[in-house]
Amino acid sequence: MPTDRKDAHDLHHPHRPAQHPRPAAPPAFLPGLAAAAAAAVTATAVAALAMAAGVDLELPDGGKSIPLVGFTQLTFTFSVVGILIALAIRRWASRPARTWVRTAVALTALSLVPPFLVDANLATECTLVLAHLTAAAVVIPVIARRLAI
């Protein structure tokens, strides 16, 4: 004999699955921070390898080279911004993983434009693009997996 209302509902309507509350989504922030740190290290490594190969990473506006720590700081900062966007997407999107991937890919594509607007040499532009792509390749899948759960 059923003891509560849900059990009675399940017995009277066996063709309909019981309505159970959706489990809380696992946190995405801490794995996202780990991915942001890994992305910062990866982007910095790309820049360091390029510098070791002779790429100057100099921007014409002022003639200063981008310091390695600049890659680390900016990659980490913008990755955290991405994590915050992902958390908002998880809250309001019906398909958060799919929405996140589409949004992140679009933002990554937009991030590839500025390196070509600063009138740097081709090697610097390619290094900046590669740094953006490697950071995205680290962060996007980690967050997408957390949102798909």
C-alpha cells in the first residue's frame, strides 16, 4: 500500500514517470578556476616558446613588447570572466552545455580579431592568435563537461 502521494501517483499512472526534483548541478567554478590556471600557463608557454624562437611580441603603439606575465594575467582574468558567463548560462539556459560552447566559440572568434588590428608583424599576430586558441582549447571543454552533468 502506498505511503505517500508520490507512490500513489506512480501506481495509478504507471505509464508516466514519477516527477523527481532535478539534482543540483555540480559546481563549475572550482574546475573552471583550475582550467583558467592551466590556460594561463599554456598561453604563457606559447608566448615563451615564440620569444625563444625570436618573435619579439612588440606592439607598434609605443613599441613595447608584451611581457610574459601579461599573457598569464590576461588569460587568467578573461578565463574567469568566461566562467562567470558559464555560471549565468547554467542558471538561465535550457541546454547550458550547448549554449556555453556556442557562446565561448563566438567569443573566442571575436578575440582573434584584435591581434590583426594592432599592426604588429605576422609572427606576433600568429603568436597572439595561437595563445588565444590554446587558452580556449583548455577552458571550453572543461566548463562544457561540467555544464553537461
